[in-house]
Amino acid sequence: MEYVQSPATSSQGNILCCTCGVPIPPNPANMCVACLRTTVDISEGIPKTVTALFCKQCERYLQPPATWIHCALESRELLALCLKKLKGSMTKVRLIDAGFLWTEPHSKRIKLKITIQKEVMNGAILQQVFVVEFVVQYQMCEDCHRVEAKDFWKAVVQVRQKTSHKKTFYYLEQLILKHKLHQNALNIKEMQDGIDFYYATKQHALKMVDFLTCTVPCRSKTSQRLISHDIHSNTFNYKSTYSLEIVPVCKDNVVCLPPRLAQSLGNMSQVCVCVRVTSAIHLIDPRTLQIAEVDGSTYWRYPFSSLCSPRQLEEFIVMDTEIIRDQKLGAGAGVRSNKHSLAEVWVQKTSELDTSQQYHCRTFLGHLLNIGDLVLGFDFANSNVNDEYLNKMNPHTIPDVVLIKKSYDRNKRAKRRNWKLKEMDRDREGLAPDDERQYQDFLEDLEDDPTLRKNINIFRDTSKVPVESDTDDEGAPCISLMEMLEDLSLSDATGGEGADMMTE
């Protein structure tokens, strides 16, 4: 057998620290860690107390030089913001780790635990952990300054509609609330025939103009006014104004179409009823059930006006009704409505029940009307209408009465209504309060038309009794609970309103 000699093991010796004399493993500095830390401070030059500017109104932090960003407490965004403030003083060290230390949310203090490394004394690498405290100070951002001023704006969007009813504006308000386009506005002011939206930037105004153009049929004009001019940097300061005019036609209006437009829409009758106004005007022919859509560009090429306002509608009682089936349309006729039924109706005014005067007409409400029902309509036979196209029509083709919608007990509908809508915060100084009748008409239109209310948010009113059915005892349409949203309200543990993130 051969003897195998085991390899020799080398052992490393210790040296004495050159400062305190403690035995330590050899290192390039020939010093122990405790003495090295007392001799060299690698965090020198890094501030231990830093100021962070915070806006209370919009809850944003200032990211130098002029950017304000939203950051939640102990979030990744806030950590990046704090490290950027220290970036200039940490160019000679290596960042290893960074994290938050817990502080009270209302203390206005943010503590950051930072771990850094640096090469010192002949290549020795020293690691150090220290805490940087950020003191939160309040400062109002430029955007909030403009909001508080209420008169500092760079762009205004003026929305106008020359009608006596505000149904289109009520519908437009709900669309703006749903898409949250009112949040960027500095101020919202209600005017005589519309609403003005004031913005701090031109981009926000253009976004609102694009939204309104796609939502309602309208036309726009743009103008600019020079405020100041810097000849050295060749910069100009303008105030922009965007004027939008919505078509003067609302829901339930009776209109008289120009002959060329009526022919292009499938040889419709010139006297039609507007059943809905969305991105286009939805018309229906009460004599043939033909339906058509008129967009904004078509309307301004062939303009027409409303023949009557909602206040001019009179109440009729149905004396007799007969459904018309299998009616044949002429050549070139357009699309017929599948949601309505054509009927011949004999009606009498409720104000003339002591007389024998009755009116015969055709209506698109055949699926809703029964003998004894009340219906609202416009009386052509006893009215004096001054319209360019109506005066040129053959008097025999003009109906005596045009029925618009079925009438229900308004007080019972209001008591049974268990839902509500939100409203925009707007300036109404110098204006009379909204006509309650107009707003109630809009709420009833939402209950009558499911297509109209699918584009807006309807919230459940907790103060009212829930209703499961889609109609009430009298047959009036209602909104079911499935179509309603819960109104969210933030509250703390004590049941009060939620407190701000930072308080003094």
C-alpha cells in the first residue's frame, strides 16, 4: 500500500487594528469596521432633512422643476420622487436599498431608510444605513391657483341652444358627468341659452369640443384674442373661445321638414315628430311610422325649426282607437319603426268635454293608447303657426292633431320615483332657478325611453321604497333596480366624512 499525503491546509492569520488594536482579518484599510465607520462617513454630503412640497387641494406632490404628480403614501411613485430629490448628492455612492419607515399619516413626515456602499481607503468597501426625513410643506399648485382665482382661463367653450326647453342640456349634463369631463374645468357658468366651460389649457377645451361634436348635433366656431406678446422670445399668449351651437330641436317637438330633405329621407311626410336627440335627430312620421336620422351637417344644410314648444301641448282623451295593419308604403320609402304601432285615433280635448267636437288623426302610439287614456298633442286645427315650409304645404295634408306622448299622473310618478341623478357644480349667479317642470319632463323622458337612459348613470335613492316592476299600477313606465347604481360615499370609522390625507 502506498501512503497518500493529505494536502496542506493554509490558515489566515489576524492582524491588529491600527487604531484600537483589536485582532481582525486583514483588509486594505488595516482597520476594524467600528473604527472605519468613525473615521469615514460615506453619507457625508447627503442631506438628512429634505422638504417635499404638497398641494392640499389636488393632493399632488411637486416633482422639480414644475411637475405635479399624484402619489399615495408609501407607494412606488412617492419612493421614486424622494430618491430623485437625493439623486444629485448620491453621485459618489452606490444605492443598495431604500424603503419607507412608518410614520403617522397626519404627522407631515416621510422617513426613508437608505442603504449605500462606497469604496474607501485602499479599495475597502463600506456599507452604511441611515434615515432621511422628508418634511411635507403645503404649497398650492398653479392649476389650483387658477381654480381659486375663477377668472384666470386660457380657453372657454360656449355651448348654446336657442330653444325654450333644456331637455338637451339635461341629457348633455349627464353624459359629461358619466365621462368626468367636468373635472378639468376651472369654472362652469350657466348662461341664458346655455353653459360656459372655462379651462386652463387649450388641450382640455379641445377635448370637450370633440366630445360635444360626437355627442350632440352641433356646429362650432373658433376665435382667439391676443393677451400678451414677448418680442424677445417671440412667444404669444392667447385666449381661445370655442362656440358650439346645438340644433334648436328637442325631444317631443313637432317639426316641418324642407321638401328636399323629406324626399331624401324616403319620401317622408314633412310634418314629423322628434322622438330622441342624441348624436343625430331621430324623427318619426306619425302617418306611416317611417323613421329617419338627421345628423348635424345635414341639418345645417337644410335647417328647420320646431313648430311648438312643450308648453303648447294640449291634453286629449282617447274616444276610440283602431290599429292599422299591413299598410303598404310607396316606392322609395324608408325604414319603418318596429317599436311603435300605427293607429287611427279619435280624440277630444279635456277642456271641451261639454262639446261634441272630436278630432281624427293617425298616431305612432297605437301600442300604448286605449279608450279613455289621456294623451298630449299639438292642435294644428286651432293654432296659428308661422313656418316657411308649413305655409307652402297643401292644407289637406296637414293633420288636425299630432299626438306626442301618453299622459300619466305626474304627482304619483314623482312619489314613486326611487332614483336620482347627479348634477354639475356650476355658477348660477344672476339667473333664476331651473324650471322644475322642465326637469320633471326630462326625468319622465328617461322613464319612457330605455334607449335614452342607457347612456347615463342613474343612482338609487335610498330614501325611497325600492320598486321591482317596470310599470306602476296605472301602466306608467318605471326604472327597475337592475338599471340603478349605488351612490358611493366615503366615510371613516366614526361615520363622518372622510378626512384629507394631510391635515394641519
